[in-house]
Amino acid sequence: MSNIPITSLPITNPLTGEETVPIVQAGTTKRTTTGAISALPFGQGTSFASGISFVTVTTSSAALPSSRVLAAISPVTLTDNGTGNTIAIGLSFTPGSGTVTSVGLSGGTTGLTISNSPVTVNGTMTLGGYLNGTAIATGSIGTAQLAFTPNSGTVTQVNGTSTVGGLTLSGGPITVNGTLTLSGTLAPILPQGRLTLTSAVPITSTDVTGATTIYYTPFSGRYVPIYNGSGFVNVDFGGELTNSTVASSSGNAGPTTVSANSVYDMYIWLLNNVTPTLTRSPAWISDTSQGTGSGTAERLQLNGIWVNKFPITNGPGTSLGTLLGSFRSNSSSQALDTAAVRWLSNAYNAVPRGLQVLEGSTSWQYTTQTYRQVNANPFNKLDFLSSFAGNLLTARAMSNFSNTTTGVFGAIGIDIDTLNTTSVSNNINFFQYSFTGSTVGPTTTSGAASFYTGYPGMGRHQAIWKEISGTNGTTTWFGSAGPGFIQSGITGEIHN
């Protein structure tokens, strides 16, 4: 039969595995059985040829006659180009088990970290770090319910719960190496810097006069909320910003150079939508009014944050600037911040700023029952600026006097902005009568005091220190007199 072609041989009955067949092994013709051939493992390469029909099972014991075990090889490419052939693949895994090997986070959240990954079947990833400059409490982003074999499959559920209000997670279901997107609107923080007249000193302790540069320097942080046309973005202003009072044509200047005796608001905005920039508004129309309408310093409160209501020349467009505070110039168009004159006011991070004026004259006479400014000195007052109407002022005044006649009264008072010559109001007064008629001098003085606490309002205001006396005899008032134990003056604090 050696000359009979294979195609002329009779067709066999169904194989039992016992049939003997020849094979060539290592160049030598040998014999084996069809069962031995069928027991060979499949999948020793990375692909199967097209047109081969097979059935896979998930255990080493064949569930069907002539079944094959698919070897555990990765990766495995299955192809079927044969007409009418069908490949059925069964994956062996327990639903609800597995490991996410890589979960990314996107959505403009620089500074955030995810810990506790990879997440197992029912796990929790935690979000921590800084979100646009705001330190957030560590908390649960959500749990991922997983259903896949190790290193393959999909996340079937992501819960978007978070300790950061308004933010959600999206992007699920994801594959093993996927990305969760953090989105939503984060509530704006409050500005974290302070306006100052000294570089890198947010709260000055010495008098500053003749300043031509306004600084915005970090205080509690260096982030500010800036409106971008659709919402507030918490922006890192990068350190210290400056504004030149003698410039007008650049982004960190203003519509015009600073004029004498004028009030300006200070704004931060993004120059070219990129660069944090400090600029000033048009001048207020008076010491206590910003004005209204286009071209003025009128403000608008947006989501609790004060912004510019109208575009500012060389500055932010409508609502694109965040108000930081205000300052007033002197007669030389310069800024100042001293114990007697606090003309720099912060809208945020305000702190009590000390005010004090001491009378330098040794003594003077005033025996008139009409109030006047102490010693007829126009500088015997506390002068200050408030960016908002809600800034609290406290003031205290003390004076010493004596009279050539026993029983003559002397009193002082504190008026806000306008001197009242006949009475006192809005404050607490304490006065005394002269107790000696024989000697007038610093060792025989009586004392008078006045106290004020209130809200003078927005803009520039003055707490005027005034005095009055009975008309008998001669009343002598003392400023800095005696053996170092008499000093009259007015002190206070304004929240700026």
C-alpha cells in the first residue's frame, strides 16, 4: 500500500485515541497514538492560526471529549478568519475580586495626591494635599466596587463622595490603567495676602511715609480667588506683587498716576489671563464715596467676593479684578501708614492697627465753655481709612488740667469727623473739678477722659480730640509736663 495516495485511503471511524500513527521526531520516523497527540497543550505561542476550531475549559480536567486546556500565557491573541467558525472564550474569575494597578487623577487638581491604592474589591482611596492652594481635610473620594480578574477588567462603580464640597469623580467604569476625573466648582477661598507699604512685611511696626509703591505680600498664604468670567479660580499669586503710584500705563499701575489727597481701591487680576497683577482703580469721587457708573471705582459683590463693577483702564475687565483694599494719598500724592495716620486699609486679613497722638506742648491756657480741638492743634486727632463700613474703631483720650479757682470743671471729648462745640455724643466722658485754688502746676492737676467705640463708616474719617473748661479763674492744660509722669494724648485701634 506504499504507492496508494493518502486521499485514496478509506475514511476512518471516529477516533478513540488508540489509533497508531507515524510521526517524525528529531529526523527519525516513529510511531505514536492519536490520543497522545490530542493531549499536547495548546497555546505555547502568542497566537492561534485561523480556521482552527477548539473549546477551552477552565480546569485541567477536560469537561468535554477532546477538549484542550488554554495555557496561562500573557498576552494571548485569538484570531478567527475562517468562514462560519466561532471562537468562544470563557474567563475564569470570581466577580468582585481583583486589583486596580493604576488609577490616575485629572481635572486641574495640581497638588492633590491619592493614597491607599491599588484598591482591592471594596476599597477606599483618600484625597489629600492642596487644591488650588486650599489645604483640604483628608477624606474619602469614594469606594470602587471591582469585578474582574487580577490586572484585567473594569471598575463597575465609583462613588463620588468627597470632603471637598461641590466636587465629583467621573470617568468610570475604567480599565485597569485608567483615569478618574475630578470636576465641579470649588468655593472660592478668601484672599490670603495683605497690602503693605514695606516689602515682605505684611504688618508694619514703624511709621512709613512718602511711599510710592504699594505691595501685596503673603500673610496667611499666597492664594486669591479671581473671577474668570464663569467662576472663581483660586490663584497662586506667586509671592509679592507691586503697584507703582507714579506710573499709569502698565498693568501694575492704574488708569492714571496717583493724584494728591485721593482714595484708590487696589485689585488683583490676571494680565493676559495668565499673570497675577496688582493695579488700582480710578480715584474715589470723595473721601467717603467711590462714585457710581462707568469710569468710577464702583464695586460689585459676586458670590461673596468684591470685584470691580466696571472695566478699569490698564487693568481688569468687568468683574475680573478682586478687591484687596484701599489707600489714600497725601498732598504730595504719596502713600503713608503711621501711628497718627492709617491711610492703608485691607479688605481681608484685617488686624487691629494702633493709633496714637501725643500732645507735645508742656502747657497752655484755655478757660472757655466751648469745645475746641485740644490746644487748638489741628493734628490732635486720629486719622484713618476704612475700605469697608464695618471696620471697628476704638479710641481713648486723656488730659490733665488745673485751675486757679477751686471747683472749676474741665472736660474732653471725641468727635467723629466734625467738631461739636457744645456737647459730646457717641462716647463716654469722665471729667473732674479743679481741687486747688492756691497752686497751678503739674503736681496739682485733675484728670479728664473720653472713650469711643463704633463704626465710623467707609472711607477716610477722623477721631477729633477736643477740650472744654469752666469760665472761672484760669485753666491750665498740660501736655508733657512734670517730672515724667504727665502725658496727655489720644490712642486707639482701627481694624485694617
